[in-house]
Amino acid sequence: MKVRVRLFAVLRERAGQRELELDLPEGAVVRDAIAAVGDLAEGIPVLMAVNREYADEDAPLHADDELALIPPVSGGAVAPHVLVTDQPLSLDALVERVRDPRAGAIVTFSGVTRDVAQLDYEAYVEMASDRIAEIVEDAIVGHGLCGAAAEHRVGTVPRSEPSVIVAASAAHRGEAFAGAREIIDRIKAEAPIWKREEGEWAEGTTPR
């Protein structure tokens, strides 16, 4: 069966190409595919994703699957920058975290308090941090970003100050825009963070 292997950054440079096609036996798992690419990833802590979902070495592979080998992202750290904090947010500082010599575009989003004197946010901080990290990682892989980062503020956020900020860098603006849009849309839909306006909790959706 044929399996497509996508390569990024240092792995792409080592291979001299962005993709490989492997011919694996039926019943093969991710470990078999890694063995088939030889020493391409030697010395690099690589994460694996099958069809854009993170997977371990025992994950099964099927014909026409896409396997991505993912080296450390965002300047060398496997986990992207994510922060849930009660301190004011800085978009300039976030941009510096995603700046990359490979990037021809950096897209940012800042969601600010409007219309009222303040908004109050509460979060299940540990879970929100983990979920936002997954969202940012998915965007990096799915859109081929050079880097991405997100921060969300909790507690009281005065009018005109940001409650959430996102930055994404990519070689081209299309990928940067798409990555930033996906991150903010999914944070709003999936992160366990609640907003109270003038004493009333805002209606929302069940996180998925």
C-alpha cells in the first residue's frame, strides 16, 4: 500500500524534497514507516501525525494515508507558545515569538473588550492551556506555519484592552491568515473559558 510522508523544516532539507511515497505492507504501523525512511530523522525529536492527527508509533496505517514527520516547531520548542494569564497581553511580544527568517507573512488577531466598561473571564486554566496548545499545534501542521502562538487573559479586562491575542507566521500570507483564523475560531469554540458581562454569563456553545 502507498503512504505519503510529508516533511518539514530540517527534515525537508535533509531529504531534499517535501514529500516521500512509501510502499508498505498491509497492516503496517507508523513505526514501520519511520524505519523505511532510514536515518532521515536521526538525532531529531520527531512527532508524528496521521491524517493531521497526532499519533504514536503503534498507530495503524492504511492505503493513501498522509503521515507527517514533525520536527520541533516555533524556534526549536516542540510545544508552541500558549499562555492563559491574569496579566495584560502584549501583541508586540507575541509577534516576536513567531518571527522566523523563513516567514514572508505574520498575521495577528487581537480580540478587545468593547461597549462595556469591562469583561470578566474565568477559565479552567490547566485544561484551557492544554487545549489551546493542541489547537495551535494543529494549525502549525495543517497550514504549514513557521510559528504560531496564542494568549488568553482571565480576570477583569477593561474596555479596549485585549482579552485574546493570536499570531501566526508562514512563508505566504494565505497560510498565515488561514492559520490565525483557525486558531481564534477554535479557541472560541473549544477552550473552557467563560465570559461575564455586566454580571451575566454570556451564552456559549458546549466545548467539543
